[in-house]
Amino acid sequence: MTLKLVSFKACPFVQRVAITLQYKGIDYDIEYIDLGSPPEWFLAISPLKKVPLLIVDGTVIFESAVINEYIDEVYSPMLHPEDLLMKAINRSWIEFCNNISLYTFQLTIKEKKNDFENTLAELLNDFDLVEDYINAKPFFNGEQFSLVDSSYAPIFQRLEFLAQIYKPIIVTKRHPKLAKWRDNLLSLKAVQRSTVAEIQSLYYQLLWTRQGYISQFLSEREYGKRSTKRFY
């Protein structure tokens, strides 16, 4: 069986899949495309015109959560809990993660300080719910790494990138368990190997081209003159 992951280098949803593949030690190929000018072959096989795609022996699977479920069912070790109720709970928190991902993205495009701060407040309120649920010893389900961990790790990574130019976003005083969970995930080799080496620089380039409020904390000397063109 041959696996090929189709990716945009800075996509957090592709990273979810890459983390799962890396954690399980699965061999796969990866091809990066430019979503601003996608190749015709990609448009022909991607129903939503988005990444990730996983091509399995020529057959295309799309949507990161679905791809991760497939990988988990085909390759050991199983990352979903065996207990059906716990599995459903895990799936619920993966779905909840999509809402958090949206807020994380919106932080990069909100142009006014007030809108940025309101979005950040909504994000932190969502994190309050996660904080109330988790134990983070050391992962979402305890000792066992799961697909929930694969889903949240890219968010934590990007929020750390934002924190380095803005201010801490997940702080121990408000979210002690979440902060511990974040640190545990970002220290994993599977997470560290799930992106290109220049991911932080690419992320900052995206911030600059999106021209949101947060971009003012980047150096114009490094990223050049501001542009009216946006890249999502």
C-alpha cells in the first residue's frame, strides 16, 4: 500500500494527518502545492479544492478527520479509545477543535485591535471548556496519545508562534492543564517532524500578507512593504 499526502506547507489540517502518520511510524510520500495557484491535477481530484488529500494506491480521501480515522483503522497502534463511549467523546472534542481552529485563523486576519481582542476572548472561552475537561497526564486521554492530540497540536504550535511576537496566549494561571498539554505535545518528535523546517517563518509570512492587526508586530524590514493582497 502506497500513501501520498498532498499538502500546503503551512496548513494546520495537513499537519494533523502528518502527526498521526509520524506517530505511527508510517512511510508516506508528500507533495506540496501552491493553493494560490493549484495545479490542474489537484483541482481534478479534490472535491473541496482544499488540502489535505491522502492518495491511497490511487484512491483519494479528503478531510483531515476522515483521513486520520482511516489511518487509525488500518495501521496500528490504535489511537482512538476502544471504549465506544470514550471514542465518541474523543470525536466530539475533535469536532470542537474545528471551532478553535477557526478562531486561531481569525486572529491572523482581524484588522482592528478591538476585533482581534474579541476573537481572542472567544478563543480563550473555548479553551476554558477544554481546561475543565482534560487531565493532560500527559495527553488528552491520559497516558495514551490519541487523534485528539493530533488535532490540537497544530493549534498550539501556531499560538506559540503568535505568542513570540505578541504576548502569551495560553497562560498557566488561567489554563494550567492546557499549558501542560501544549508543552507535552510540542515536545513530541511526531509533532516536530510533522512540518517543514521553515514552518515558523512561513507562518509569519502568511501573517504579513494577511495584513491583520497581529501583523504590526512583525518587522517590515524583514517582510517588506505592506500589500493589499491577501493569502488565506
